[in-house]
Amino acid sequence: MNPNILITGTPGTGKSTLSELVLESTGLNYINVNEIVKEKGLHEGFDQEFQSYILDDDKVVDELEDIVSKGGNIVDYHSCDLFPERWFDLVLVLRTDITILYDRLEKRGYPQKKITENIDCEIFQVILEEAKESYANEIVIELQSNTIQDMESNASRIEQWVYNFKTQKNKH
């Protein structure tokens, strides 16, 4: 069986970019939760102030249950406490320096209030704390994601981890 990996972190930390870097080499399936929420209407409406959908957690979990239970997925989402603990073999929390993060969010055209909220979230390690509270500490890994070199290094670490996971599973 292939592992399930959650790549999480504040918006703008590089979750989608990192996921794309490791997909081909690992053979894992990519699940972008934001895209599925939009495509399948798994939300309770749109928040105009923050320019984002209001997630229906139960609908999202129900939609993904069969896919994730088969293993072999990289799940990309900016939060993690809505997912069952049993789903993931590895939880990666991407962290980015706030000045770099600010520039990334500004380039995306985020409203100032949304930028400020996301910067505050990064400063106070909200996603990291959420991950540590939601999953076993030994599977939660914090990774710096400031530069292309960080991304490449993180991708290599994930590729090696997936290889080791598959090798261990084949021995049993």
C-alpha cells in the first residue's frame, strides 16, 4: 500500500508547488482540496470579505473517504483538523518567512484583511499547532519553504520518505 501525505500550511507557503514537484517521482495521486470544494460544491457559500468558500467539513470528508482510504495520495490543504487522524502516514507543515509570505499573497491579489489574517496565522504557528493537536507528533514534520532550494530539498526528502515507506511495507 502507498502512503497518504498531507501537505498543509498557511496559504502561500508552497503546498501546491511542492506537491507538483513530488507527484511524478512518487507516483502518488494529487488531491487539491480547494479545487474539489469548488468543483463538487462542498461548501456552505462564499465569504465575500475573505474571498473564499466556507467549507462543509462533513461533505469534504465524505467525498474524499473512499479515495484516501485506498492510500497513495498527497492531500493539499491549508488546514488539517477536519481530516480523520487515520488518513495520513505523514503530515508536512510548510512554514515561510512572513516577509516572503506577504509578497506571495500580495501577488495573488488577496485583499489586505486576508493577507493580514494569513500573516498572523503564520506568526502564531496556527497550522503547526493544529497539526500537532490533530495527529501523532512523530508524523508531523515542519519544513521551511522560503526558496526554490527549500522546495527542492523538501521534495527530495519526501521522495526518500515515500521510497522508504514502500520498501518497509513490502517487507511485511
